[in-house]
Amino acid sequence: MDENCVFCKIVAGEIPSYTVYEDDIVKAFLDISQTTPGHTLVIPKKHVPDIFAYDQDLAAEVFSRIPRIAKAVRDSDPSIKAMNIVNNNGELAYQSVFHSHFHLIPRYSENDGFGMKFIDNSSKYTSEQLQKIQRQIVKQLEN
């Protein structure tokens, strides 16, 4: 536990939350911002700052619970048509609380207040450039 972490304080019960699921490994609770109704955060109870701090066992434990919680959120309201599951890692990637968490953001319509933008840069890369990037990543996985 990190005594300065707002999510650790939620896990410890020092800060109230609207918990929707909890077990020995994870806690899921409503995000106070409610980007869309039902916006839920899933966090490991163990303090890990971001995805890079997970070991394989913790990742398996946390990730295995997300589909069940996501289905419960979706099934809680027949108006929910889809869901974004977002995990931000690092300040540049919009992480604002440095305790790993996954946003389950229900989607109701194209105009529900949430959006993501992916830019197609495929025309900027040659096959050789993509192969170089590929080799760099594969090399790290071999270590």
C-alpha cells in the first residue's frame, strides 16, 4: 500500500467508494467523474503504479476478472450498446492516478460524451520501417 495513493486509501476503506465488485485481488468501483453512466474502474488491491509494474501472475489475476465486471456493467442498463476498456500508463498517456486502473466506459451512442481518435499513419511507413520496429520489439521479448 502507498499511503499517499487515493486508490490505496479507497482499498483500505479510508475514502468511500461506490463498489460494484470486490475480492482478494481487485476492487471495482464507479469512477466519480462518470464520463458516461456506469463508468467503472477496476484496480488491483496491491499497489502497482502502471502496467509496466505487473508480473505475469498479477496480470493474470487482474485481467481475468475484467470480462465478468464488464459484462455486469453492460447488462446493468439495456441502453448500453458497447464499451471502451481503457488503461493509461504514464502522465503523457493521460494517467492521473498512479495506481494501475482500467476504465470500463459504457457507450450509449456516438454523442454520449466520450471519444477516442486513432490517426491512420500507414502511408508514412515503408515495409522496411515496419520490419525495423517489429525487430526492435521482438528483441525485447526475447530478453
